[in-house]
Amino acid sequence: MAGGFSTPILDEIRSRVDIVELVGRFVNLKKAGEHWKGLCPFHTEKTPSFTVNPKRGIFHCFGCGVGGDAFSFLMRQDRLAFPEAVRILAERSGVELPKERSPEVEGKLESLRRAMSLAAQFYIDALWAEDGAKARGYLERRGVDLEVARRFGLGWAPEGWNALLGHMGRQGVGEELLVSAGLAVRRENAPGFYDRFRGRVLFPIRDQQGRVVAFGGRGLGSEEPKYLNSPETPLYVKGQMLYALDVAREGMKQKNRAVVVEGYLDCLMAHQHGFTETVAALGTAFTVAQLSLLRRYAEEVVSVFDADAAGIKATSRLEEMLSDVMDIRNLGWSVSRTGSFEKAEYFPIKVAVLPEGHDPDSLLRAEGAPGFQARLEAARSILDFVLERTLGEEDLGTARGRSAAHARVALLLSKVPNAEEATALAREAARRLGVDATQLWIEAQQLQGARGRNRLDRPADTQAISSGGAKAWPPPTLPERDLMLLLLHMEEARATLLPYLDEEDLAHPGLRALLGALRQAPAGVAPEALMAELPGEAERGLLAALLMEQASEADLHNQVTEWQKRYDIRRRKKQIRELSLAITQAQAKGDPVIAILESELRKLQDQARAVRGMVTER
């Protein structure tokens, strides 16, 4: 996996990279002793199990098993090849890579990224050129500060069928690649291609590294569609990204809140007025992946809706955010013998409703930041909001209406992730329905249990919980694990024990891979540097897990001595068996060498007895 880079170069980059700062761009980390902890970015979890060790420059998730160093993190986070991760971190850390390297075939993702970068710059240049005056005028009429437009990289797609195609052709970017990037469209009834975006203001959509992966195009007039968005590509999956997340992360961390709006201009205007924690949902159903992104940086989400459709949108958003594709084991609560709910951790989601006729863009232009701030402060729990709407939609004056409301409320409560909030909602609903709150709780719990059983009955490949990509290895035996901990944490152990060991001495496949890397590594190499030499994510995760453990210095030397004696006895026993076999064969042949063999055997037996009893083989 070293990808042609020398060990000293990789060590230099690794030593200069602050892994807490790197991971902290994507995960909201908190200090926990010598480590930092946060919610894993690679699987959905509610209790932080993702751990970063700044001293060793490694990370490990004790939930899904993923682990590694700075290169591994960037590779997995941004779907990069190892050489690209090295180049990015080298540039950030000021390490100059050797220029004379064997040429590599540029991967498809790298080619797509280059195409998107060139296209983004083309559209930016077009906006600020003379022919972009119409687009700039539109932005000014909409109240967008032109400096904000520059900061967000807004662009203009010139009118005409092949403005981008011609420019990209001169840059050596082919038409097929532009189609793959979502920038060009193949003609249906004639040969050739044409630009996807024409005569539109473009809002670049970036990944968390700030690289453009897609565009949203806004028409200047009444043309349809009003918004034209990039299709999904190898770089862009709508349900896994949020507009402006790359610039909103710091605001989220500072305010410990994420504000979610619907449109590009809504988001832009919110940032312009100081609400730098704002993102947009890219016009798709809100997904678990998007919610997980927000949970890395903030402890609360406020969804902003206009008054006309707030009820429908909030109900839909609730179903999206608390969908059954989430882990029912984590969302679940239960009723104790006392009748109270057991407490569980949860992620607060609120609804802010705007005045009738307003969206965030228009409200900010009409009332400024104070008006928008007042609506955010008045935000209420999305569950409370939807419960109120549910009860209001049924005629509670009739038995049929109360029965329908009762069933709908029980279903809603069964999806509530926080026990205390469920308790309050159940009591309020029971009061208005004129029923026993405990009965509502029991029905909700039964519905929750039924969904859990349905999930467990599904085939494994249809369940949505990610395993993080780690291989399903059984845990190593304690002796093998203890031996590997010694080898990793103590250079004396490596120098003393490695000559005795072969890969066959370890039954666990992951530990065998670590042993092989240790045997090939130069003397004195830091064990975390082995990450680049391991064959896969599972092996890197295992190494990270072992390096996270704190080895006790008190008896390490004694442990090394004991293991050395154990393997010395094993080696002598093997030699005794081989000599005994040779003596038997010599006796059968009447070979005079038998006397020499017997003498050697006696010496070995004496030596074995000298150390036998000092240690008992495990």
C-alpha cells in the first residue's frame, strides 16, 4: 500500500499532520483523557466510540472496528486512493514529495475531480466577465452581496449549447468524461453532446474537503425547471451531502446547532446575515447519512419551514429523520416496573416556522437577522409539533376520531428516540384523548418491538446498519493478543522474540498479517508506521485497536523473558523430535552416525530441562 513513497517520506508527513485537527474537520471531537472521542463518521451510532490518539497519530472506532492513521482516515472519508491521500496531506503539511516517481495512470475519480474543478473555475470566470452582467444583476436584485457570491464560488453558465464543451475540450477534457461528471448530456436523436447548464446562475456543491462535486443551477426568469441540479455521479450522491456543509462546519461547532433550510439562496442569505451554521438539504428526502453528518458538528438541528407547508414538511422530515432504517436497538426505550421510561441519549430536532408567505430568503430581506433569530429561538421539538398536528387533524369529539388519533399517536411515540421526551408527549396526548398514558406507552412499546423483530428477520444484506467494512474475524485468543501487544508496544520484545516467531505460530489471520509486517519493518520503526504496509482496512483497524491499549510498563520485561523461555522450549522440543526421528532412521539403517545424534539429543534434553519448569506453556 506504500504506493511508491518511501518510509521516511511517509513518516515525515505523518509526524507533521495533527490528526486531531484533521479528523476534527469532520467529527466533533471532545477530550477524553489522553484521547479524543466523537461519533463515528463511518457508521451510525448514538454513543461516541470513535477514538483518536494524537500521540500515535491514529484513530479507531470500537463500534465498527475501522481504524488507521491520517492517510487511512482521508482515504475512507473522501474515497481516495492512497497516493492521492499522501499528496493532499503532504501539501497541507509542507512536505515536498519527490518529483521523480514512476508515472501513475490517473484514476477515474481524480479525472472527474479535475473536470469539476476546471468547470467551476470556468463558471466563476463567466460570472465576473462582461457577459455575466445579467447574472450579477439578478443576484443584486435578490439581495446577495457580491462578496458573499465570491466566497461561495457562485458562477454563471453562459447561454448557448456548447460553451463549456468548447472550453473543456481546449483543456484536454473529453466529452465522455463530462457526461460522467454530469456536466454534459448526450443528444438523443443526433450525434454529439451539449452543455447541461445554460443561462443559469450556478451554486457549486462541495464535499467536506471543499472540492466541487456538483452544481445547482437557478434560472433567471420563469424558465422551467426553476432549479436544475446535477445528476448523481461517482463523486456526488445527493442523500450523502448537504449544501454549504464545508463552510458551515465551524459555525455549527461554535453554536452547537445546525440550521437546515431548503434552498440555495435561503442558505446563502442566512450566511450573509450571520447564521453561519446553516446548510441546505439539496431538495431530497432527508437521510440518515445527512443527519449523521450534522451530528458530528452539533448537538441540535433546527429545520426551518414556511408556514403554508410546515405541517406537511415537518411530518415528512420526522419520518425521514426517525426512519426505520436507523438502528432500532439504539432508538429504543422501554417501560420499567415503576411505569417510567428508561432514559436514552438522543439528538434534538426542532422546527422553526416562518410567517405566512415567507421563506428564509424573503424573511431575512424583510426583517433582517433579528426576525430570523426570533423564529429560531421559538423553534419547538419536531415531535411536539407533529403531535399537535396529528391531534388537530382528527375529530376528537367522536369515538372514531379519538380511536384514529390514539393509533397515530402510539405509532409516533414508538419512534421517539428519547425516553423523557416520549414521556412528556405521551402524557399530553393521553390528556387530550382522555385515555391512560400507560396504555399509550404499552402500545407504543409493542409497535417498537414489532419493528425490531421485522428488522432482525430481514436478510443481512438488506439491513442498513454499516459494519464499517471490517472483516468478521473472531477475536484472537488472549495469549496471541498479549504477545502481539508486547511486540507492538516494546522494541525489546521485537528484538528478542521476532527471531523465534513465524506466521504459523499465530492462528489469527489478522495477527499473522501484523507479524509479517513487523518482520519486514526496519529496526526501531514506530508500530503505527506499519499502517502503510498492511493489506486492508481490517488489518489496519486491528492494529489501531491494539495500539490504543495502554501497555503496563511494570512487568513488560518479565513478560518478554517468559515468552522467550516459552519459545526456547518450543524450539528445543522441535529439535528433539527431529533428532529422535533421525536416530530412529539411523538405527534402522545401522548408520554409525547414530552415536553422534544420540550425543546431540542428550545435550538438547539437558538444555531443555534447564529451562523447563521456569515457565509453563500456555
